[in-house]
Amino acid sequence: MQHLFHFRWPQGFRCPRCQQERAYFHRTRHLYECPACASQVSLTAGTIFPEDQNFFEKVVLGDLSQGPPETRRLPVVAPTSFEDRTYKTVWTMGQKIRQAMADRDAAYQLAGLLEMDDAYLGATKPGKRGRGASGKAKVLMAVETPGDQPRFAALRQVPQAGRHDLKGRAQECLLAAATVRTDGWQAYRVLAEVLHRHEP
């Protein structure tokens, strides 16, 4: 529990309501209570495990803090049926972890040297190819390429691969200080308005 406490309050406890720096710990309820305003808070409040402090502390922190990273695993008991409690717990935990990762990725912004392009994704269909294709998803892609090696990437679906959509998605997933390389398509010129440097 100390590991989780220091992770949540690295500078020491601070009441979320009145900013008091002291608290009493209720051992039976696993809550911290502020002596100034009587506000109670758990270590997992506001996290993906709001009501699973015991599980989080004993299983996740306990197991993942032991040994080198490549050997750390969550202990999972094989379920005997779909109604098995272990199965439900692990399924819920997996869903929460996936959502937390998706939320983090959605807020991450690429930086440094980037390459950007657009693509139309979908099944093979007769008709026009490239930017004239219909019935496919239009996707804008950007990849960090420090030293010409791909690192992190961001993909965003856009209604149209036009100036307005390109500008909005660039502001959303790229840092303004980035340098972006693209092909010579004229719509990409709008990137010079929002980024440090654009290299067609």
C-alpha cells in the first residue's frame, strides 16, 4: 500500500477538498480522513480501480513489483465457467486497462521529426482509386522518425482529407514544435500555419 500511496501523493498526502496535509487512516475501511474537513478518500479513487483497492494492492502491485520486468505477470486462475468470479474480475480489469491505455494514447502528441500521409482504408472495391475512392475510411497518419527509424505513430479518421481536417487533426495529435515531412499535395500546405516547420 505504501507504493500506491507514494504513487498517488509523491509529495505527501493532500486533501482534495481543503488541501490539508495530514490525514487519519481507517484500517477497516482502507480510507484516509482529513482531520480538518472530515473528507474521506481512498487510494484508488479516480483511478481505473475505484472500488478494488484490495485487489489492486495485493494482486497488481504485489505481483508486478516482484522480479525483472520480463518476468512480471498477473496471476490468473483458469475459469471453470463464464459465471466464474475470477473470469469476471479479470475481464473487468482488462477492459479498464484497455480504456486507460486508449485515453492516454488519445491525449499523446507526437514531437520532433515526423512523416505524415493520408490513406483510404477498406475492402477492395471497383471504381476510382486514391483520393477519389468512395465507401472507404479516410485516415490521416503521422509517425515519429528520429534517425529515419519509426517510433510512435498517431492515426486519426477524418471526414475529408482537406485543409480543414488536416489542420484540426495536426493540432490535436502533433506538438507545434514538430517538423513534418509530407508529399507535395497542396492541402498539406496548411500545416505551415500550425507547426514549426513543414517540408513537402
